[in-house]
Amino acid sequence: MIRLRLILGDQLNTHHSWFDTVDENTYYLFAEMSQEAASPEQHIQKIVAFFNAMRAMAHTLKTKGHKVIYQSISEHPERSLQERIHALAVELQIDRFEYQLPDDYRLDQELLNLTEALNERGIGTSHYDTEHFYTHRYELQEFFGEKSLLMERFYRAMRKKHRVLMQGDKPIGGQWNFDKENRKSYDHKVAIKDPLAFHHDVRLLCSEIDESGIPHFGSIEHTDFNWPRDYKEAVQLLDYFCQELLPHFGTYQDALYSQHRFLFHSRLSFAMNAKIISPRKVIDKVITTYENDTSRVTLPQLEGFIRQILGWREFMRGVYWKEMPHYKSLNYFNHNRPLPDFYWTGKTKMRCVAHAVEQTMEDAYAHHIQRLMVTGNFGLLAEIDPDALDRWYLGVYTDAIEWVEITNTRGMSQYADGGIIATKPYISSANYIDKMSDYCKSCHFSPKEKTGEKACPFNALYWNFLLKKRDVLKGNQRMSMMYRILDKKSSSELEAYTERAEQLLADLDGTLGK
């Protein structure tokens, strides 16, 4: 029996059970697809990171004796995935086509249509789990049923089910969540280690991408590319995080600091989202690190990290499969303003936004608070079209795959889903950014001034947003305190906020660019 198995670009798990046995009649297909790399237009580092890792996995499988068909970006660039598989079905005279369940709704539908067509030709088909996540696609939907979604409840259930940080039926340390201890601004007395660096020469790959005509943006170090490409390097990155960064991760996970781009973050998100390394491997390692040295790694540091993976990551994937495909079109506030040019150039007088965008264009990376409370916060207050923000976030970050990007952007960041994920809009005035960062000290604008040319735009935009959305948000109990504060402000003060906000919104690039 001749079998063709498809491996997608985010299914790079060399430990999948598929590879336990070498079968000379089984072919593994990797395809670098220009259609996938160009929609939306993407950061060059994202394209290179995925293709580099795909090539590394294909090489690993070949060395173990597996039969691999690798179609590079220069081969059949015009062919769709379906056309490639149909062509190989004829060429190899396959009896079966098999694939791992994709984590992209569109690809899932395409593969379902493909299998129907193959079945009509007498070719058998089957699909398999990716063997990556703690949960299956619809576990969150089955867990909540018709009830409102609450990440904390799901997180605790997953902790119990998978025996993570548990002592019997109770959480280790006597509490489930140390979030209140995970919100500190960076203390300059705490040394930050330089990030672990990888050194890949990707000149040839970049040339192939350029020759293929795939549009892209952003910068890249052609001879010193710094994203992990295989399991060995992902483990090195994990080990480095555990030894050098985990002891301070939880405390400063929300901190923003202009002098260090990565702080204590692991930078494992690309390797995990491409399935190069599993969340179980990551969590087991950080727990072992904690157990081996509880004086150096405290429970709040550990729990803060695990909550992001076993909590948010699994939760967001579950929401994606529960709510798609309609989730992609939700626009609760009916925002439709275009994305400002400075999201691409970083040329804005707002230092926090400029730094986040400059870092994004240089590194294809920004940590979660830069995404949520800087670029995301501004996007919501400025009433940017969530479709435009989705395309931006999906294109600019190496770790951005739709299931995790759209839930965090359209849901958590923009509240475009009307509260399916977040219990309130995640918005703030300049006060939060000033408290959590050093950006404001070197900014053109003042976080203390509320109105006027030198006032931080976040201030007027924040109060203007609350004013404009009062009818929509007045029933949200978590917003009641802010509306009580709003109601204490004088009419002249509110008019000043509105006037300043309308001036900004009329021409975002003109008023805030440089």
C-alpha cells in the first residue's frame, strides 16, 4: 500500500507517532507554499523561520530513513495544495492520503474537500491528531457547554486533569493563581541576561524567497538568523529560560522596558506554535527546575509561566474551534478606521508605540503586554478596524498563527467579540504605561497632562472611548468603577477630552506621526 502523508508548516513535531516506524511505502510531503506565505503579507523573519524549520525537519526524517518529498518555494509556485496532492496521487499511484488535523479553520475545510475528491477516485483517506496540545479541539466547548467562558475555571480544571502543580485535589502553595504577584514594573537592580542566540546562515533561503516574488517586509540578519529551527535548539532555548530567566519571569512578565527587548520572556512561542516542541515538554521542564531549586525559582514565577501555556494557550485554541468561522467577522463596536502608517514604520511621537513597532519590524517579536497594552490598546481606543489589526498581527510576528492570533487580537485585545473571551475591554490611559515602563520618560508627550498638545494621546482617547461606548458598556459590572469616575468629571473637562480625541482621530498619522 502506497501512502502519502502531509506535514504542514506548523506541524513540525519529530516525536509524532507517525515517525516511530520507517515504512518504504510511506511518503511525507512538505510544501513551501507561496499562497500561505503571502496571505497576509508577512515579515521576512516569519517566512524564513517556518521554511528553515520545515527544511530541518525534512532533513531529520531523511536521515532516519523516511521517504520525504520536499517542494521548495521555487517548485510549482502556482500550484495550490490540492493540485500538488492530486498530482502526487497520480505520480506515486497512492492508495491512501493521510494528514494531521490542521489548526487553521480554512485549511481544515480545504482538506475535508480534498479527501472527498480523493475518496471519489478510490483513494482512502484518514486524519490524525497532532499529538501536541493538552486538549482536543472541542474540549473547551464540551467543558463549558452553553455557559459563559472563563479562563480561570478552565485552567483549574486542566491543572486537576493533568496533575500540574497539584497536591491531591489542592493546588501546590494553597492558591491557584499568583497573578497579583506578576504585575510589577522592572526593577533596574535585577540583572537581565542576554538572550540565547542561534546562528543560522539563511542567505540561500532568502534568495529563493526573493526570486519567488513573495512580498515581505521587515529586517533580517541573513548570516546570523536567530530563531530555533529544530527540537534540539528549542530544548536549548527552554533550558536557557529555566536556568537564566525563569527565576524572575513571573514578577516581571508584564513589565515594559526600552533598554531590553526580551526581559525574562522565554521566546519559545514560535517553536511551540510550529509544534517543534510540545507544551508538555516545556511544562515538565519548568516544574523540574522549580523542584530542584525552590530557593531560586519561586512558585509565583513558575505558576505565572504555566498559566500562560496550560491556561491561556489551550483556552484560546478551544475558543477558536468553538467560535469559528463566524468569529473572524465579529466587530462588536463597528470600528472601521484604517491602520495608521506608523504601525509599519514606527514613525510616531508616542515612544511606547514607536518602540513596540520598531522592535516588531527588527525582531518579528514583541511580548504579550507590548501587543495587548501598547499597540492593541491604542488600536482599540483609536477605533481601528479589527480586520486590519488581525492582518497586521498575523503578518508581523513569527509566532502568529490564526488560532492564537485572532483570539488574542479580535477577542482579548480589541473586544470585537463582545466579551466571549475577555470580561471587559483591555484599555488604559497613559497611567498604566507610565507605571509599567520607562517609555514615558523619553516621550514627546507627557503622561500627566490630560489635554493639550503635549498630553499623552492615550489620556484623551481613553476617556473619549468611555464616553462614546457608554450605552454599549454600561451593563458591564467590571466597567462600573471607571464610569463612576467618569461621572465625577466636569462637563468642561469631558468636552476637552472629546475635542482633543476628535483632533487626534481625524488624522492619526498627521497628529501623532513624525
